[in-house]
Amino acid sequence: MKFTTSLRATAALFALACSIHTAQAQQAADADTAADQASSDPMARDTDAAQGEEVLVTGRLGNSIQRKVDASYSITTISDNDIRERAIGNLAEAMQQIPGVWADSSAGVTANNIRVRGIPRGGYESLAVYEDGLPIQHDPGINWINVDQFLRIDETYANIEAVRGGPSSIFASNAPGGLVNFIPRKGTPELSGLVKFTTSDYGQLRGDVWLGGPIADGWVFSAGGFYNKDDGVRDPGPTANKGGQGRVLVSKDFTNGSLSFGVKYMEDNNFFFDAIPLVRDGDKLRPLAGFNGHDDTLTGFEDGLVKIKTPRGVRPADFNLFNQSSDLQVTLKGDVEFGGGTTLRGGLRYRDSNTNRNARGLNNLTTQAAQLSSVRTNALRAFPGATDVRLVYATDGTPFPAGANGNGLVGVNTFQSIQNPIEEMIGMVELGHVFETGIGRHDVKLGFYGTTADWSHDRNDGVGITEVAPNARLLDIVAVNGAGTVVGRVTDMGISRYESRFAHSVGGYEDIAAYISDEWQINEQLRVDAGFRWEKIWLYGVSEAVRSYNLGDPTTLADDNVLGGSGVFNQFKPSFDDHAYTVGVNWQFVPNAGLFARYTNTYRLPMIGQYRDNVLPTGVRSQSIEQAEGGIKFQQPWGNLFATVFYNNFKDVQFTNTYIDPASLLIVQEINYGDVRTIGVELEANLRPVKWFEVSATATYQDPKFKNYTYNTIVNGAPVATSFDDNRPSSMPKVLASVRPRLNLFNGRVRVLGEWRYEGDKYNDDANLVKLPPFSVFNASAEADITPNITVQVKGTNLSNTLGLGQGGGQQAVPGQADGPVILARPIFGRAVQGSVLFRF
């Protein structure tokens, strides 16, 4: 297709640049080498970063060097010391450091949820996630393969830069909310490195290593990674998290550019922490009887006994292995300066990844009587001689007693087994030129981007019943005769319906984009910039239709209505294109203070994941977003302040109502559109009044509201429209805040860091029927340099053992759904303590 030609052209330009670059190569100047060494030295303290002196590489509309305090957009920087001191362990925890971003890390290492500046797109659908200037995954929010499946934070990263809004969507695909760039360490001219060991009170054993040094002829290397094993704060029985990653990066700096080649491989198993039952007591929550809301999970060893039978055999799923992710990433990057202000840089990335997600999710709770009543008639009809039905433990057949676990409830669960391999090639090339005119300097950039990918989605779900208890056991419903003898089984090893949901889709996508930008420095104080991007995506593939099967086992009803592929494939081949533009102005009235304003009109293109189910969606289209922001920047050696006011109008917000039609058994997807308008304020500040004390803070106030949004429900076979106008979208607190005081004692050799984090109330549903209460969390850590090369750290999280809710569980609530006293929600993790020791050399 057209993309093949584009990718070849990109590769050819990149190869030409590398050839010219190599031909003109020389060793970098000593000053440049020293700067690079300082930026990668694991012993260096990032003092300039605290004073706003960071040099930015992410979201730049030009090519020249620019400080954070000079930027005409909102950006947050996180140094490697920040990562280490705050013990940031996953992508969601990194996002919690950024104002304007709500990030829920209660799912564990992966499969978390975020919202950026009131944009109502879940997962990572509104935030591009890069590593070393290239996407980790072209579309970070593809259903069931969010980008956090393939990013693990370890000691091989030098820093993180996060752009909110602004020019992010000019330079990155799928970035209406922002762009975050994880920048790895480069090699050093002299051999240096570190080794870190970490443990915790939840059985963690982790080792990190990084090593950098020279190879020959100016080439340097950076290598490292981690291996981790732990039981999880909520111990599921089997090992919750196990795996690691490793990377090697070789690079060389020349007088007129640089060249680098890197390989990263990750293989990691992670437990997905789903909703648990909680009791609503007015505005407060308390654990359900027999259940600890801070530390317990329903998942247990017996989940490993669940098998999903399908018309094509037993699905090879192990529910004790949880979420299995692997990712091979190969990257080539280079840049060259030709002289006369002209530069060329490019990058190619190949990745081959797979996610196999095996998880159990609690759908609803029911009493024993209600559960038995719902199946009694069919069971007595199906099994001759049956006079009643009973609940028993699936593994040994012993009766499930009334009042079991102090609550006597039965949990109805979905056991999901989903496989999502994706293979991508991503390429970009940028040509830059700086020139002077009679009224200032222009810094122009022209870029091309492209990607091609193969993707597939296979899903097999089963419905099962369990007790409601920590590490819950599987339950069976059996039919008995008058003598109490079992004459049939309604369920089969806990499963009440095999393959209650089926999906099989195979396809891919190709995407091309072109962009141009200009930074016009009119004088020392005034700068105007503008950018434009055009992008087109082709989605293609087939999705298998579904039909119902009876697998023919006469001893159970669990296989009587099994969904599976019909052998009929529906083809899809849509394409979409759109454009974005941005205009910004920066007034740096003094060198360390300035004002900026920006207007951006951008978009979000559809993604391949929207075509994953057996009935293809209709009405899919690009979504447009208007954004405006203005801010003040202030930086001094004793502190800094970055404050931004922002406005978003997210048009054509797509809401998909997915349900199974009881007549046809087909999955129906109803597409609805509306608008979300948000006005908000972001604050990021740091104060250092004395050498031994500093305090930093972030705060967000936002007020997102639906506009022009009507949700259709089916009542008595007819559609009923309900307006959600002025409702707040789900999972969006109005207020987010954090305060981090820090003590630097004994000339900085001992550092004590505290953190108070507040999250305001939010709704579990767009109908605003279920409100999740606000909560505060207290964290603290202490670091001590035992010697110049040995550092120990202790960190405590959620020291107040707050029962705060990350988000509600199950499906979204809709009008008419009762808000009962027992709700399903996913709390943050309870109190935990982690310790580490770091050796530098």
C-alpha cells in the first residue's frame, strides 16, 4: 500500500543521513563528552533540575536548545533521582507525579487507567507514551493491549519528560492529552554503574543493574535491567508478579551528530487486581464481612483449575499465570548537522510483542437462595430424578454452608482469557533548519512519520461462581434426588457457562503522517510558534461471526450454550484522516520568568481495537478536540512555579454501549456521540528556602461536563433517551493534589521525603449514580548514603492504611440501576513497606 513506499522513503532518508554522518564523523569535543557523562552518571545529583534548568527534548517545535522555563507549553520533568526517591514502580505511578493527570495504579503493575485534563478516554487512549523519542506502541490505548503492558521502570532510565496538551499532538499520534517520553541512560566514557537490591513486606525480591562504559573509537555502551518476584500487597496465592527486562544501547557522539542502536527485551507476568466487594455506609466505605479491603483479593489457587471449553477444544489458559506480557524492541536512531543551520534526524523501531491476559473479574454478588432459584427450574427439567439443587465446593463436593465467610454470599465472576499479539515497524525522519531574517530567527522543522503493524485479538470468556472470601474457592451447583444423591451438575468445576463471550479478529493497520513547525524568535523576550500535522490511518482485517453450540456433555448444563466462531468472517477496511494545528506565544519578560498562551485544534483517530468483536461497529469517525491554555513560569535558585489554566472541548466523544442481544446471541455495539467541556487549573511548584529543607507541590482543579450527550437504553423493547448533559464523566476527580516536603540532612547524605496525596470524589458511571468518596494517602521514604557509593532506602506507602477507591468495578452504571449497600470497587493497596540498598561504582 501507500505506506510501504512512505516507509521505504523514510528508511532511505535515514540511511543517507547515517552515511553522511559516518563519513563526516569525528570525536565530540571534551566539553560535550563531559556533559554527556554528567547526564548519565548514576552518582550525579540533578540539582539543576530542581531549579528549572532542564534542557527539554520532548514536544519541541524547533531544534535549538531550550530550558523548561522558556517553554511555551506545560511540561513536567522527573529525574532519575525522583524516580528512585519516590520508588516509582510503574507507568501509572509515574503519571501520578504530573498535574492534570488522574492515574489509578490499583490494578497493579499493568492494566491501569488514566485521564488527562478531563478528556474522557480510558486507558492510555489520550496520551502518547514514548521511549527515547519513539513510540513504545503506535496506539497506546488499543483495547486489552494498553502501552503499560510493555513499559517497566528500572535503573536504565535517566529521566522522564511529560508534555500536557500543547504541541504534543503535532509530533505524536494519538496524543490529544499529552506526550510522555522515557529517556534511557546513555553510555559513559569511563566505566561506571550501579546494582540495587529491593525487598518488601509482601515478599518482594528484586535486583536492578546498570553498567555503562567505553567500547572503542568513541563508541560507548549502556546495559542493564531488572528481575523481580513478589506476592503482591493483595496476595493471590500464586506468585503475583514475576519477570523482568534487559536492554543494551550502544552509541557514539560525533562533532556533527550522533548514532545509536538499542535492543530491549521484556518478559513479565503480573497479577491484575480487580474489584472487591465493599459496604457503603453513608459517605463512607467498610470491608464486607469476612473480607479485608486493604489486603485481600478474591483470586486464589483454585482459579488455576478453571478451564475454558470451546467448540474447538479447551482454551490453553492458566489463570494462575495471570497477565503475561513480552516485548522485543529494536531501535536505530541518528542525527546529523550539515552546517548552515540544517539538521536531519531519524529513527526506526521494530517491536514484536504479545499479551496473554488471564484474569477473573467479579460481576455481581447474590445470595445463595437467589442463585439456586435462578437455575432450579432448568436443572430439574434437565436431570431426571432431580428434586432440588445445592451449592457445594467444586473441588471436594462438600456443602457450601449458609452464612459462609460471615457473609454467605455467592460471587458471579467472568474468567477472561485474551491473547493480543502485535508486531510493528515505526519510522520517523525530521529535517530542521535555522535561519535569520530581518525580524528575528526562525527554527523550522519538517517531519514524516509512519508505522505498519500486524495485530490479532482472541477472546474466550467463561462465567463462574465462587464464594466471597479471600482467595475464594470455586463453587458448583449440583442437582440431587430425594436421597441427596447427585444426579447432574448445573456447573462444571465452578463454570456455569463455558465461552460466554467469543471474539476472533485478525488484521493490522498502516499510518502515515507529515508535520511542519516553526519557532519564530522575534527578539530576546518574544517568541511565536506554530505547527501543523496531517495524518491518515488504514485499518484492515477480518472478524469471525459467532454462533451458539452445545458441546454435548449430558452431565452438566455449563456447555449447553457455548459461543464460538461460525467460520464466517466479516471483513473491515476503513480509513480515516484528520489534521491538527497549534499556535503559541511566549513572552520571557525576564530570563527566569515568562508567560505563555496557546491554542490547539487536534484530533483522535479510530483504532484497530474498535473492530475486535464479531459485530463490526458503525458510525466510527475521528474525534476533534479544541484546546486552549495559558500559564506563568517562574524560576529562581530558591524555588520555581509553573501554573497553567486550560480549556478543552472534546467533540464527538464516542461511547460504545456493548451488550448481547438475547434473541440472536450476537454482541451489539451501539455508538453514541457527545461533547465534554473542561476548564481547569494546574499548579507545579518547588520551594527551597534553606539548604536542608525543600517542599514541592502539584495541584489540579478541573470541572469536566458532558454536553450534547444522550444515552439510549432499551426499556420494554423500545429505546428511551436520557440526557447526561452537565454530568461529570466517570473516573474524573475535580481536585487532585500532592505535597512533598523533603529534609536534606548531614550535608545531603540523609534525605527524608514525605508525601501527602489527595484525590477528590469521582463517579463510577457517566449517569452519576454511584459516587466514589474522596481520600488522602500518606507516603514517606528515607535515604542515607552510608558511603559515597552505598545508599540505603526505606519507603512506606499508604501509611494511614486508607481505604481509597481507585475506580468502580464491573460495567458502567446506567439510569435505573440501583445503588445498593454493597458495591464492587477497586481500592488502592493497603499499607506496605519496601527497602533497598544501592551500590554505585
